[in-house]
Amino acid sequence: QVQLVESGGGFVQPGGSLRLSCAATGRIDRIWAMAWYRQVPGKRRDLVATVPDGHQPTYAASVKGRFTISRDNIKGTVTLQMNSLKPEDTGIYYCNAAGLDFENWGQGTQVTVSS
């Protein structure tokens, strides 16, 4: 089990950038994949980007080319660089860490893209 704390959300105008960070504590050696999800009110939590051990990152089609996920396995951190933000990127972003027998979530951080 790990504990996750996100930071970096906020308000930005369309076309702007934000960087989300997530720090894991606990048994970070047991993490296989880390990811970011987004949820808007009344909708399910959708995968934005993920980076499993030994694999290339994968992205939702809607963010490909604009968002970049990066992970530091030793530090247990994952970041999401979000560029060219659009109003439809608005939502609560959750950090996720998964291992063979667990899946943990952060508390979420709000991202609002609006003019």
C-alpha cells in the first residue's frame, strides 16, 4: 500500500499550461504503474495517461500531443505536464498507483480551464 499526495492544480485560461505532481510514500518499491485520471461531475473517472514499469507511456486520445507524463521510480513521483489546455480538460485529476495486489488513489486536485 502507498499513500499519494497531488499538487499543482489551479485555474488557467485556454492555451495555458499546468504541471501536476504526485508523490507516493510507503511501499513505493511495489508500485508497477502510476497514472493520472480525470473526473467531471456526473461522469466516470477516465484514464488520462499511464506509465507502467518497463513500458512507454500511453495517453488518452484527447490529450495526446499536449500532455506528458513522467515518472521517477526511485523517488516514487509522477508528474503530468499539461500544455495547450482546453476547457474540456477541466476536472478533478487523480493520481493512481497500482501494484500486483493493490491500487491506491490520491485525494484529487482541481484543474479549471476557462476564459
